[in-house]
Amino acid sequence: MREKASISNGKPSLPSEVLAFASSLGANLRQARVARGWSQQEMAERLILSIPTIHAIESGSVKVSLENYLKVLDLMNMANQIALVASPHTDEEGYRRALIGRVRK
């Protein structure tokens, strides 16, 4: 069973599993940048972002805007892969519930 979000300082916090996914995404983006031979400064200049923002993205920060993550993915010609994130073809829970709904009709 998945861990549920908890409340911290009066605000909901993300489950550790989700934070681990974000961290993995950041590490993958860092690896992709390094494979292209770009420094954080070069990437920041290309995207008109700050070096601390690039560092936060590569650290998997959930406080960085989705827009900035998409800018990085676009620069690396990987933006099309974001469509796989919530694709109906990979939504096992949605598929399972749809099947249950069909059986009950």
C-alpha cells in the first residue's frame, strides 16, 4: 500500500516514494546534461535560468516549477517523453477501475 501524504507545518507533504521519484528524475537530468558535455552554467544560460535553479532541478526539488522542468526536457529533446507520465496506457489503477466498472454494468 502506498504511503499517504502527511501534514507538516500545516501543509501537506509528499510521500517519501514520490520524493524518491523526483530525486531520480533530477539525477537522470543531471546525467543527461553531463552526457551532452554541458556545465550547469551553460545549461542555465541556454534556458535563461539561474545556476541554483539548475542545481535544484538536478537535485529533484519539488519546489521548482513544472515549466522549468519542461524547459530542461525541451532543451535536451526529451519533452515528448513527458506524455508518458499520465498516459492512459500506463495507468494501471485507472485501467483496473475501468474493468471493474464494465463488469458491474
